[in-house]
Amino acid sequence: MEINEELVRKVASLARLNLTDEEVKKFTPQLKDILNAFSHLDRVNTDNTDPSFQPIPIRNNTRHDEPHASLSQEIALKNAHHTKDGYIKGPRAV
């Protein structure tokens, strides 16, 4: 693929960037260098390499769900400032 000013202008328009002629001249060699660096990656042999979607293996570290006694209503409401009829009273939702 040939990298020229026309391509830089097209990429800029797709990115909705308004570039001046000076900026287009400045960015053309930079885009060539960037694409050249990525072309080196295409030549790397990755036949015996496993894909790496996460840098660190993720394990599911969850506890076993074992039933146990829950809080009584008295203990659950002990620190609530506003209670009414055994429930926590919240702000009115309109």
C-alpha cells in the first residue's frame, strides 16, 4: 500500500479531523513509519505460540455457598436511624 498525502487526507476525513496542508505533510512520513513497524510484526513466526488474551491467568476464586443463620430483625434494624413497623424507612420516591 502506498502511503501518500491523499491517503492521509482520507484517514483524517474518516476520523473527522481537519488537517492543514502543513499537518498532512508532517503526518505522511509518520504514518509510513508506523505502518512499517506493524509490517515487521507480520513477519514474526507465531506457529507454536498459544494465544494470550489475558497476561495473567484468571481463576474463578469463589467461596462455597453454605447456608447459615441470617440476622434477626432486631439486629438488622439496630443501627438504622429511621424505622417504621419493623422496616427501614427511606426517603420518599415521587
